[in-house]
Amino acid sequence: MSAHPLRPQGSRLTVLIVNYNSGRWLSRCIESFFDRQAALPRVLIRDNASTDGSLDELNPSDAIEVDKAPTNVGFAAGINALAERVSSEYMLILNPDCLIQAKAIARLIEELDAHPNAGMVSGRVFGLDGREQRGSRRRLPTPQRVLEEVLRRGEGIDLMAQPPPQTSQAVEAVSGACMMLRTEVFQSLGGLDTAYPMHFEDLDLMAKIAEQGGEVRLVPDVAIAHAGGVSSHHRPTAVLRDKHRGLWRYLNIHCRDQWPRWSRPLWWLGIHVHQWVMTPITWWRAR
């Protein structure tokens, strides 16, 4: 019998999952990489006051620890609370609606081992339809790139139109659905910024890694399945609002040197107008 791909690395990694009404997906996520016969990672779950019985689906295990919050404190605050209990070398921030195999996790560990300057690694993220998701390969936002994205001119932010790389490489940004980090890097950056309403806190973290001289790396031969929107499908317009608020905060923090002060009121107006225009469209599509 061949050795389990995570057996040697089990004590080096802690998996962090914030759960909110993820249903059966939470247990499916853990089952995708869990093996009771192997020395697998410690799994820490922060449940943000779920009401759907998703925790009842979990199979009891000494490796799984659940922290129940009295209210929904959000993704960033939930991850930060879990990270305070991490002592392993690496940590994997994983959405509860992701599926990843043990050998894929082991491959991400190998990538961090091989690149000491890398603060974060991830793989390519695919939807349940088998197509690579937007955000799987992307660039960090700048005012120019945001305009290119909206106007559909230039490269923009999303890189899905480009062929995927054949080998692992340093990139600007990866998907926030699955992020493996050096624990010391995460802690040195102060964790996730809880001032983001939701969305963009992952890009904020990647930008901070780059600003400290570190790398974010993509491992294209690692595939992660991601259902997407399991916890937020019932609040599409709120998600839209949070994305626009997150973009405004991100640009103010990371793009000041590329963003003339005189233009910022126009950007504020443009971001809000885009949100107002898209709100009824988003509501209609979600019906």
C-alpha cells in the first residue's frame, strides 16, 4: 500500500474553515481530503451561528474542532479567530463549498517548501460544470485595470482568456476560495482586514504579501472544485453591495500612488452608480 500523501505533512498544516449555512457541503469538503487512517491536518471550523444543521452532517473526529459563534461575525473575523489557535507551519484557508484531494494539498505544501519567499500558494479553481472560475487566475485591481474590466478593453483583472500556465509560477492573485499560507506571514500581516464587509479581504492580503516583498504562487496542476455562493446565494444584492464597498476600500489602501486625489470623488460616484444599476439586474437574475 502506498503512503498517504499527507501522512508526513499532517502536523505541519492546519485547515481553517468558516461555515455559515453550508449544508451538506461542509462535510463533503472535509471528506474530500480526510482519511481516518492517515496523520491528516488539524481542521478548525468556525461556525457563524448556522441554522441549517450543517454541523450535524460532520463525522466526529479528534482532528476536527468546532468553534460555535453566537452570531455571524463574518468571514474575516472568523478566520482571524481560528488563526489565533494555529501553531503549525502552514495554514489552509478553505471555503466550505470546496473539494480538494489530499494529494493536491500535499502538492501545495511542496510548492511552499520549494519557494521560501512564497507567502501564499493555490491551484486552479473549477466550478461544478468543469469550467475554470473567474478569479482562479487574475491580477490585483488598479484603477486602470478596473476601467479595462468594466469597458472590456485591455487585459483588465481577470486572466481567464489567456491560456493557463504549464508550470507553477509567481502571480499577482489567486482564488480566495483556497489559500495556503505560511502561518508566520499571515500573523505578521495582522490576519485578514475585518473592515472589508466581505470580498476583497483576500486580495488585500495578497497585495500586502507583495508589498512586503513576498510571492503569491499558482500551481496549475492542482485542481480545486468550488460550488460557489453556497452561503450567500440568498442575498445576491447584499453581496453586490459588499463587493463595491470592498473595491472602494481596496483602492483607497493600495492604489493611492496611481490614483490622483482629484479623481477620487468621480470614482466614488462611478462605483455607486454601477452598484445602483446592477442591483435590479442582479435581483432579477437571482429570481
